[in-house]
Amino acid sequence: MSEGLRFALTARSEGPITIADYRRSARRALPAMVWAYVDGGAETGLTMADNCAAFDRWTLRSRVLTGNSGTKLDTTVAGTALSLPVFLSPTGMTGLAHWQGERAAARAAEAAGTRAVISTASSYTVEEVAEATADDHFFQLYPWTSRTTGEPLSGKFIDRARTAGYTALFVTVDVPTAGNRIGERKHGMGIPPTLTPGRALSAAVRPRWAYGFLRHQRISARMLVDERGTKAAVASARTQQNLLRPDLVWDDFGRIRDLWPGPVYIKGILDAEDACRAVDLGADGVLVSNHGGRQLDGAPAALDALPAVVDRVGSRVPVFLDGGVRRGTDVVKALALGATAVGIGRPYVYGLAARGQAGVEHVLEIFRQEIVRTLTLMGVDDVADLNRSHVQRAAARP
Ligand code: FNR
């Protein structure tokens, strides 16, 4: 057997070893319409791409002969000890990627010693996820209200999450209106989706996905369906304007904060002034995020926005980041710039699409191993020791 062929066979049998490998597997596993939903960004995708590129604009400090080997990755989020400084950010309609959806993702997070933030628009309800898991997870709230009936959906969602034992609330504030996701529109991704023969074929040639989808029907925003009934939920999700609230103001955030007895984090902050306002109103922490580049195209990369937010509120509350985290080195850079932990969105959805719960577990294991290796090469033992002296702006490339 030639050396080249042997290498090709061995490399293949090892399976995915990076998040980029999982991305490729997910793309193969999903119909084009679902892939557009999972992987797409707003408009030209500028901010989505910059989220990743921003990490390359920093270099890591490397000290030798320290005897350190990256043994401590623990951190605390919402009073919960995590053994990995990476949590699962909320993703809606995760059942589209794999019928096991958020239940599998949350179980995988637990197995990895971390937690999932379950979306208001999740394919499984908060009760179903709670039933499927051993530990308490976190709930993400879209402050939705029916504008036609004034129905206070937020209060209902909050009550359900509290009763189901969720310990922290993440209030997402960067969706006053739907981002212009051109890829999704071109592929007919909507509620309900617009099917064409080509789109149906793209699903039919993926029998594993199609079977899971048809058999379990774990599709859109299950809690919305519970609260409003299928028809009303589909109608409001279709127009979205019945749900989204461009008229929300800071007082509304304050009111929501008061409805939740435990820690409340604000998600979707890019501006230090906004971070400060949220903390003044009782936010227990800030998640710096541009929604993975799915909302305002042209917004700064999450990592670029992080230092100013940390400088402004980091001494009062923990600051988290999500957006573009794809490698262990990315996690370490974000922590060095002041994040307490980081969230991942697409990376775990890739794992889920490719291999269900086992895929998400493996994605988190890849992060763990990469973080340990990075710390060891830097001569750092504990993620808690990371600070700005560990990163430097990369020299401008020609
Ligand atoms: C999201 N995101 C998101 N955020 C949120 O607060 N509620 C939600 O329901 C969703 N839904 C959602 C679906 C999908 C398919 C994606 C990819 C993202 C945003 C998410 O929480 C997070 O901010 C980004 O995904 C982080 O960027 P990366 O890790 O995907 O680059």
C-alpha cells in the first residue's frame, strides 16, 4: 500500500478532529435550507466572518520552562461550577439540525461539565429538556408579546422556566426586528418553509435527517405553540412582527429583571454604555454578542467589542462572549481579554447535525483538549490566571 493511500485511509478513519471538520460533516448531513439557517449570517455575512477573523488579530504570549500544563479549566457561571469555560449559547429550532435537538445538546453539555442555555424558540420545551437532564440549565428569553392581543408571552415563558428549575435567565436584546438573512430567504427557510422540488430533493437525499424530521416533527418554537396554539404560533412566527418588539426600552428590561428571582444576564451587548446601563438596572452579567452575525451586518466583531465592556463593567459583574469561537486558542484569547466564559452556537449545532449527542460531546471535548494544549504551550496552569498580558495585537499583515 502506498504511503499516500495509507495516510488517506488513516486520516479518514480518525473522523472529525476540529470544529472545521464538524462544519463540513454538518453541511453534508443537512438539507440546503436547514444549512442556510444554521450557518448563515445577515446580509453579506461581514460581521459573521469578522467574529472569527477578530481572533486572528491577537497573538498569544508563550513562556517556556514554567512547568505548567493547563490543569485548571474551571469557572463559575450563574453560581454553577463549570469544569470547562465554554457553554452552549441558545439556538432556536435546534431540532432542525437533529431531531434530538436541545435535549441531546443539554445532555452533552452536562457530560462535559458545562451547561446549555435553552432558547425561547427551542424545539423542545423547557420542561422536556429538564426531564431529559440531571442538572439545572439556563433559560434564554426573547421578550415576546403579541402586539395584536397584548398577550404577555414573556411572563409565561419565565414562569415555566422557573417552575422547571432553570437557574439563570439570559435576556436577548439584539432582536428588535429580524435580521436580513439572505441565504435563508433564498432557500425558502421560513415558517412554514417554502418547498420546491429541488428543496424537497435536498432533504430526500439525506434519508437519516429526513426520517428524524418526519418521524419526530421536532420543529419550530415548541413553547410558542403551547402558549398560542399551532395556527396562531405559525401565523405570528410567519409575520414575526406580531412577536418582535422594536419598541422595548430599558424600563422593560428592568421589569423583566424583577420577574426573575435568580441571576439575569443581558445577551446581545456590544456597547460599553449599554453594558453599564444594564448593570445599573440589575443585570448580574453581560454576554457580549452580535448574535453570531445574524442580526446587524456591519456590527463589530464580538471579540473587538469585549475589552471596552470589560473595562466598563468587568469589576462589577462577569462578562461573557459568544461569536466566532471555533478553537481552543479563541477561548483562551477571549478569557485573556476579560471574559469569564465563552458561548458557542454553530459549533455545537454542527456536532449535533453530524452525530447527535455524541457529536456535541465530541465538539466540547475538542475544545477542552485544545484549551489544555494552548495553556500548556503558553506556560499557564489555570484559566483564572489569564489576563491581558497573555495577548498582544498581531502585527498588521501585508
Ligand atoms: C442563534 N442565536 C440565538 N440567540 C438567542 O439568543 N436565541 C436564539 O434562539 C438563537 N437562535 C440561534 C439559532 C442559530 C441556528 C444560531 C447559529 C444562532 C445566537 C447564538 O446564541 C449565539 O449568539 C451565536 O450563535 C454565537 O455565534 P457562533 O458561535 O455561532 O459563531
